[in-house]
Amino acid sequence: MKFDKNFKTYDNQAQVQKSVAKNLIELIDKKFYKNILELGCGTGIFTKLLKENLTYDSLDLNDYFDSREYFTDIPFNNFFVGDMSTLNFEKYSLICSSSAIQWIENMDLLFSKISKATDEFIFSIYIKENLQEIKNHFNISLNYKNSEEIFNLLKKYFKDVTYSEETFNLNFSTPLDALKHLKKTGVTGLGKSSISLIKSYKETTLTYKVAYFICKN
């Protein structure tokens, strides 16, 4: 399973990601931040909420793809294109991320770098058993970590770490609609499956499992 640049259909299909972003912004203190970095900003679903709910001097953005065209109405300072784990982090009042860090292979390295750049790191991440229906049938999945694994990595670098979990169930009229939804949100890899495997898929529900982490030093 991998993520493809499918931004044109992403926003219309990203119901869960929008709900996660709304829940995440509620976890961030509504104080003044000198500068903020958002990792994996995508089309700006969470960025819009940052702009509407927080006060800050400057905002830096990052995404694996160059999605700057989606931010014409959101002022930002720098846009860093590329893998977030390869960034050279400056100092930030807050580093945040919504629905993106599950794609990072070396989370330990990323968390180490982030802890040196900020005292406040707040993010949401998809965890083990996310899209379990797809894994069960197609035998493909990201290597999702469970919350405890992520917590243990974070505790190496942050003094105060808390988290909560949430499950979302999306229901579709047909199994094919469920698979089309995944494709339109950029989750790819199913195309390598045989036609018979795709046709034999019977699930009309997709289960999303997410965790929210608040990390402070």
C-alpha cells in the first residue's frame, strides 16, 4: 500500500481525515505561537483549521508533494517539499501533523529530530487495524504501529506524552464503492491485485483507527 498524489479528488472523499483534523485542533492550546510547522499538509485540510483557530507570527508547511497551489488563501513562510524525516528542522513553538506520520518508516529518527526543534508536538496518526478489511482480503497494508509502540518511541524524547484512540466506520453502498473511495483518497496498491481478487471483495465498510498524541517538554 502506498500514497499517490490524487489531490483533485482527495478533499471530496476525505471525510475521516476532515473529522480527525477537527478533533486534533481541539487538542492544541489556543495560545500565541511564535512559529508553527505543519508536517504532511496535503491540500490544507488541517492547515485551514490552524489559520482559523490559532494565533501565530509565521507558519511553515511541508508535504512530500508540492501542493502549494492549494494554499493561495493561507499565508505561509516556507513550503518544504519532500520526506518530512529528511528535513533540517529549525526551532518551532509548535510542530503538528494530521493523518500523515503513518507513512514514515523511521519514526524513531523523526521523533528525535522533532524533539530537538520544539517543546510541543501534537499529531494524529493511523494505527494498527486501520483498514483491516483491505488487509484481510488483499493482504496489503502499511506497517501500522499500535499506540503503545508509538508512545514508547515518543517517551524517549518527550517528558510528557498522552494519547487517545478513535475508530471511524465508513459505510458504502457496494464493495466497489469502498475501493473507489480508497483510490480517490490516494491510497493505491490495489491495482496490482488480480481482477478476480477485486471482484471477490465483499466488504461495504471501511474501518479507520486513529490515535491522537500530545507531546511536551
